Amino acid sequence: MSFLTLPPEINSLNMLLGAGSAPMASVASAWDGLASELSSASSFFEGVTSGLINDAWQGPASLEMAAAATPYTAWLSAAGIAAQEAASQARAVVSAFETARSIIVHPALIAGNRNSLVSLVMSNLFGQNAPAIAAVEEIYEQFWAQDVVAMLGYHGGAAAAAAALTPFAKVPGGVSSGAGGFAKAVVAELSGLAGGLNPGALKAGLGAINTRMTSLPGGFNLAGVLRNLQQSTGGLANLRLHDLGGTGTGGPTAASGLGSFGRHGFGPGSWGRFGGSGGGLQALVASLSGSGGLNSLLTNATVTGALSSPTVANLLTSKAFSSFLSNPAISNLLAHSLNPGTAEAIVTDAFGNTGTGNIGFGNTGDYNIGFGNTGNGNVGIGNSGFDLRGILNSGVGNSGLFNTGSYNTGIGNSGIGNTGLFNPGNVNTGIGNRGSYNTGSFNEGSFNSGDFNSGDTNTGWFNTGDLNTGIGNSGDVNTGIGNSGDMNNGMFVRGDAQGMTGVSYSIHINQIPVDFGMRFPVNTTISGGTFDITTLPFNIGALNLNTLSNTSGTIGPISVPTITISGPRLSFTLGGPGYTTYGGIAGTVGPIDIPLFSIPAGPGIGNTTGAPSSGFFNSGSGSSSGFFNVGAGSSGWQNMALGASGVGNVGELASGMRNLGNSMSGWLNVSSLDTAQAAVVSGVGNVGSQVSGLFHSAVSDFTTLSIGLGNQGGLNVGGGNIGALNFGLGNVGASNFGGGNLGDLNFGFGDLGSNNFGFGNFGDGNIGFGNSGSGNIGFGNSGIGNIGFGNSGEGNIGLANWGDNNSGIGLLGSGNAGFGGWNAGTDNVGLFNSGHGNRGFFNSGTGNTGLGNAGDYNTGIGNTSIGNTGIGNTGSYNTGIGNTGSNNTGSFNVGSFNTGDANPGDRNTGSFNGGSINTGFANAGTLNTGSFNTGNMNLGSFHLADSQGLQGITIPIDFPAIPIDLVASTTVAIPITGQIDPITIYPIIVNVPVNMNALGLLTIQGVVPSAVVDPIVINPIVLKDLVYGADFQLPIQLTLLGRLNVTLPGLVGIGNSAGSVSSGYFNGNSSGTSGFFNSSDLSSGFANANGALTSGWYNSGSLLSGWQNLGTAISGVANTSTLAANTAAMISGVGNIGSQVSGFWNGQLSALQQTLAAMSPIQASLVTTTT
């Protein structure tokens, strides 16, 4: 059907579903890579051939080789140009698609338009909605036209790109001859050498053979050979291996659709690699060739002798063997180079399969696994289509039974991207949904959360209208039951806009009278003055008297020195002792009304959406139903999406629970595409696009499936495991059985290393418990290769030996045998201890108390390392069982500083957390408060993205006008007394020289005496009893108006101190912490304080685990360090006081001793304290 006649619902959905332009972009990249390979091969081939003919290889064979190589080189170059053109056209198609996709109308907008039309038609009882109906239809026609324009542009661009493609030129030299032609050429050339082998004939023969080899599509590529037959260039000569067209036709991989089917790594060039690269047949062959086993086998004298025996010679020349070789299958095999594709065809054809790369029986197509599959990349029985998993599926990408659509998970789905049973619609999660994007069952409409809804975007059951929250509503935007009107809150309401109740709360403050007086003393002295005025000295030049008719001479020069005038000094006193002034303020303030919050009346309760919504506390653009949804066109609970149903989905067009992405159904799926691109994912726990089934990732296969809580990796059973094939709790590694193991192939708990059997082993290959080292059998051994109990050293057999290669009990030294003593070492109490200061049985190391401990200062059974209290701990300062990390309180923790069980991460409070600093259970991310979060910094459960559930609160408070009407009055009469001090101008000295000569009469020569001006003094001015005062009134009228926003930011956790990065509850003055009421940094647990890196309950200090310990580096219960605060005490056990202590109640009287002491001193002395 032409897209010109399809409605916008179909065109938009078709454009948004699928992988988008990513496959074509990959095709363009592949063509670019091929063009580069071809260009490189052409240059390299030309360089090699020219180097040969211009160097030592001369003669007819050289010329013939050059003549044959020239057209092949030209073909490589032309093929590279054609490949580059193909890449350009593929990018043109990508551009056309993205342009069309940006123009296309979003399905949610179309659905909203149709919902509006239905609502208007249903309420158009008297024709009053005719104009609105026409307007809605006009918008819909615009949607239709917009989609058609987008599709025409896409079609035109794609058609132009396809028309510009040119076919590849044929390979010169007779490709059709194939490998058979090559074999005939070899025979013909070798037959010419029968007359005798000489260098000239051999040289010419090799040249002729080389010429023929250029015609082989699968037999010769000089560039590939010289580069060790790498697939990147060697594939140019083996077109099927490089999968140009998937079957050697020369077309691009994407055009044939056989590039990479399935999630199991089945495709051309990867036959036999089940579950990814590096496995299967290739791994077997690689291991044989790499290890030398195959070479040694073929060169074995027995084998070579057998091959040269008469029996083998008779067999090779027999008629039966000749008939075997003449079989078409065998002759074709021998005529071609043996590669994975050839072997693949031989094996698969033997079981009734038709096609390539099939495993099983009766498969038709390529790369199928199972029985009776038709198509490509299928796994199962009777599937017909592409990339199907299960039984009797058809279509593309389905997982389950009897599905006929695409990318469905379940049974009998005929739509696209459904999770469930018998859904004919698209992207549904549930059973029998005929509409799309529903979470529930038997919904005829779309975007519903619930069952049996024939309308759209409903949350509830049996709603025939749209946007309802409740049961059996036939109207629209109702919250309740059985409403036939629109926008009602209640039950069985027939009218419109009924029951809409708003809620508001405000604070009223009555008018406040203001009337109070003021009285204050005045006695202030003010003094000061101005600065002195000083002039700089200056000179006046000589005055010449020659201008007079009868006089000659000069007056001056005149010198004026520095002149100084002192500034006046002021002194005032305001008031005086005992002087007081009076005043007062009188008036009113208020009344005041402060509204704290207001929820206006509307459909639903607490909704703040742009368009009307039903339900409770929805926000965003609107047209939603349900509870706490953010966005538009959604139903259900806590969706942050456009057009979604279900619970906690983030993205667009989703159904189900906790999905992240576009076009998702099922549970806990994550898209690997941009949020604007349709991922089309169904099932449970999938990551990627166009994926169905359970627990698939974008780059792996079914091996990502695990059973349990908080597992990361594949095929794990249990909780908190990280890795593959682990069974138990908190294992990190592969193939571990038990709990808290860190390594591979451990059986037991608390083993740190690999291939251990038992618990608390630290090292590799130990059997038993509490062994520290490698290859020990028994318990409490420290060293390598010991057999027995409590040995310390290497190669000891027996009990409590200290040294190497001893056999016996309690031996010291090396190479001894026999019986040395009950204990080896010093200061040991008990039996069969080695080391120093141990108490108990079979301990090695220092300061241990218990059974089979191999570390230092441990209390318990089978502990290694330092300062543990418990059983089988291989880390340090743990309190619990089987911890391989350090400072844990709990069991089977591989990480450190955890309070809880089976945590592979660090600083968690809870269990099965693979991430760090979590409070809760089975969190794979970091800094989560809740459970099953795979993202980071979330509050709640099942969050896939980051920073979800951190709902900050902003309380807007609108202050109304606050009238303030006041009058301030006072009477001021303040006496002022004071004076201005004398002002002095200091003496001024002026010196004027005179030189005058009266012509013919008189000559006067001399100096006028200096003139001195006496000081000038201005007498003081006295101010006395100057009184300033007046009565005045100041009216004050103000109005305060504005908004105060009280904001409580969303934090990780609840009640934690602002600025701290912690999970949990009410952690104060700490950072990087999980748990409850902690005030220490980088810690977990409950109410730990005054330090860092602590787990447990009520501890004070650092590097602690357990309960109520005080100090640094302590495990156990109620222990106290006597060292400085930051000094490691190395204490384990219960009730100890001191340092480097293990055991129980060392350094203080035990409760028993205290009781006996109260009874009788003699009885108390009978009970001694272990030290």
C-alpha cells in the first residue's frame, strides 16, 4: 500500500519504529572501509608487481605476470572508487531519512488529536461542538499532509541515491573458472616440467601459474598473503568470507540482510562461534596450532611411519578410494581452499540442512540453530523468519511461542514490540491488547494502564471514555467510578465539572496596634579641626629701571619664604550630664493573610498539569491519568514520559515497568539509542535496540541471564555475584560455588584466590579452611604445600610444624621428622599451634585465638590476614563469616567497609549490592537508597537511569499587602556648648634688594632691609548655651508584597546533611557514607561516629567493624584501644582492652570474675584472665 494513502498514525509509527538510520550509517561506514581497503590493496599490489619486474625477475614470465597484473590493479582502483560512491549514496539516504523523521508528526500528538475528536463527538448532543470538531479535523488533515510531505521527501531522496549507484565491473581474468580453473592450470603447468627440472623451466612455470592465480576469487591475493592473510585485506580475494552480499555476489552486506544475524555471533566468517568471537571450531583449531600439539602429532615418528607404510599406499591407490575422491562433494572440496565456509557447508548438509551455517536438523536458510527453521539467524524449532528465538515463531526478532509480529516476547503476539500473550497491537505489556502502548489486558484503546479499557489513556478498568482514573467511566477526564459526564470527581455523576474541590491553606494575622514611647540620654562631645595651610616659597625676578630717561638700575629679585596659617580647632558638647530627650511611635500593622499553598479546583486531586488530567498529583503538559505522572498523554504511576503506561517508565511510547527509552514494553529494559529514536525492545532486563527475550545486552547473548538478586554478569545463581557461572552469594569471578569468594573455581566461602576448596583460604589451590598460601591441604596452614594442621612454612606434613619439609608434630627447623612438642613457636597456649602468642588449636601466625587461624590477631575459626572476628575471613578487621574484603560487618562480602551480606561493592549498608555506597538491597549502581537500582544516586527502587526519585520540595509563600500606618513624634531641645580655638598666621619675612643709578646726578646701591610681618592671631570664639530643638511628627506608611520560595532540595537519601554525598537516612556531618545516623566519613552501618572507614553499629573511630568498638583497626564487640586515636590497635574478639589482642575480655575482669569477686575473693582467684 502506498504511503500516500496511509493515515498519519501509520506513517508516523513506521518512521519512528525500527533502528532508524543507524544500519544505513553502518553501511556507509562499511563501504568507506572497503573503499580504503581496495585503494590500499591496489597501491600495494602495483608496488609489489613493479618491484618484481624492475628488479631480479626478468624474462617472459615477468612480462606475462605484469600484463596479467595491470588490469587487476586497475580493477581494484575502479572498485575502490565505486565503493566510495556507494558510501556517499548511503549517507545521502541517511540524510533523507533523518530529514523526514524530523518532519514527521509524533504519534502522541496524533493520538491526542483523535482523543479530542472522540470527546467532542461524544459530548456534541446539540451540535454545539461543530466548530471545535471542524478545527480538530483540520489539524488532523494538516498532520496527514505533513506526513505525506515528509515521506515524499524521503522517497525522493532515497530514489535519487539509488539511481546514482553504478554496478561494479567484473574482475578481469575469467572469474567463472573458479578454483577448478586454477587446479587445471597447475596440472598443465606442472606437466611441462616432466622433461626435467631446471631453474629456467621452474622460473617460467611459476610465472605462468602466478598469472592464472590472479583469476581466482578465493585463491590468491598478494596483498593479503603478504599481510598474513588478515581478514581486512585477504577478504578482498575471498568475497564470501568478507560477505559482500552475504553469498559472494558482490553486493553490500546490508543489502542482503545477512551481515550479522542474531545475538549469538552467527554470520559469514564466524561459523562455529556460539556466543561470540573466539569460541567453537576456531578456538579449537587455534589452540591446537598454537600449542604445538597438532604439529607434534603430525611429525611423530609413529604417524609418519604409518603414512609411509604399504597398507596406506595400497589404500590410496585402491578403486574405493578413487571412487570416494570422485564424489562431487569431495571433488568440490578438494578444488577449493579449505576455509570455515567450506567446512561449514559440508557439516550442515550432512543433517538435512539447506543453506549456510546451520546447526541442527532440517533447517532452511542461513545460520539457524535447532530443528525445522526457515529463514536466517533463528534459534529453536519451526521458526520462519529472521532472528527468532523459540518455537513456531514467524516475523522478525521474536522470542517465545507462536509470535507472528516483530520483536515480541511471549506467546501469540501479532503486533510489534509486545511483551505478553496474544497482543495484536504494538508495544503492549499484558494480554490480548488490541490497542497500543497499554499496560494491562484486553484493552481496545491505547496508552491505558489497567484492563478492559476501550478508551485511551485511562488508568483503571472498564473505562470507555478517555483520560479517566477509576472504573467504568464513560465520560472523559473523570476521577472516580461510573461517571458519564466529563471532568468529574466522584461516582456515577452525569453532569460535567462536578465534585471538583480545591484545597488551600493560609495564615491570618489580625491588625496589631503599635503604641510605645522612647527615652534616651544625650551627652556627646565632638572635637576636631581643619588642617594647616602652608604656601611654598617663591621668587620675583629683578625689575630693570633702564626704561626711565635719567635712571638706570634694578630692584629685586624679591624672595618670599614659606608661609604657614594654622587651621581652627573646634570643640562642641551636645546635651550634657543627665540630659534626656523623649519621643514615641503610634499606629497599626496589619491585618495580614499569608497563603501557604493552594490547589485550585479541577478534575482529579492535586494535579498541576497544563491540560486537564484525571488522577492524583500529576504534573507536566497534561492530558494524563493516574498517579504522580510527569509529562503528557500518560497513564499509570510515576511515569516521566510522553505517551506511556505502566509504572516508572522514562522516555516515550512505553508500557510495562521501569523501562528507559523509546518504544519499550516489559520490565527493566534499557534502550541503547537516543531517546528520540524508537528502540523497539520487549521482554525483561534487556539492553539495546530491536531486542526481545530475557536479559540480553546490546553486545552479548543469552549468557547474560542470571537468577537471583543483584547479580552482574552471566549465568549466575544466587545474589550479589559479579562474573559468570557463580552459584551462591557475593562471589566475584567465575565458576565459584559458595559465598564471598574472590577469584575463580572456588568451592566454599571466603576464599581469596582460585581453585580453593573450603573456606577462609587465602591463596590458590588450597583444600581445607584458614590456609594462607598456596597448595595447602588441611586447615590453619601458613605457607606453600603443607599437609596437615597449623603448619607454618613450606612442604610440611603433620601438625604445628614451624619450618620447611618437616614430617611430624610440633617440629622446629627444616627437614625434621618425629614429635617435637605440642606447640611450635613461642608463647602459644593450646595444642598444635605454630607461631607466636596463639591461643587455641592449629593456629599459625601471631596472636590468634581460636581454631585454625593463619593470620595475626584473629578471633574465631579459619581466619587469615589481620584482626578478624568470625569464621573464614580472608580480609582484615572483619566481623562475620567468609568476608574477602576488609572492615566488613556481615558475611560473604567481597568489597570493604560493608554492613550486611554478600556485597561485592564497598561501603554498602544492606545485601547483594554490586555498586558502592548504597543503602538497600541488590543495587548495581552507586549512591542509591532503595533496592534493585542499576543507575546512580537514586532514591527508590528499580531505577535504571541516574538521579531518579530525588523529588525536592519548593513551597511558594505569597506575601500579601501588609499595611503599616505609623506616626513617629518627638520633641528635641538640645543645648550646645563649645569654642573655636585661636587661629595664628606665623611671621612673614620679605627681602628686597635695590640697585639704582641716577645718570649724571647720583648713584645708590644697596639692599632694602628685610620686612617682617608679626604673627596674626584670631582670638577664640566661645559657643555657650546654644539650644536647638523642635517638635516634629513623621508619618510612616509602607506596603510589603512578594513571594518567598522555601525550597528543600532533593538529596540522595532522606534526612542526610546538606552538602554530603551519602545514601541512607539521617547521616550527619559525613560524606561517602551509607546506612543510618552515621557521622563518620566513608562508612556504613548504624550510628558510627568520630572517624572514617567503618562498618557495624555504634562504633567510634576508624577502620572498625562490629559493635561498640572504640579506637582504630578493631573488629568484634565492645573492644577498646589504649593507643592514640589514629594508631592501629589490631584487636579482635569481645570485650578486650589494649592493643594487639585477640580473644575474650582481655585487659579487664570478665563478668564471671566480677560476680565471683562479689561472692568470695578465694573463688575469684581461681578464675584467671587470658592475656
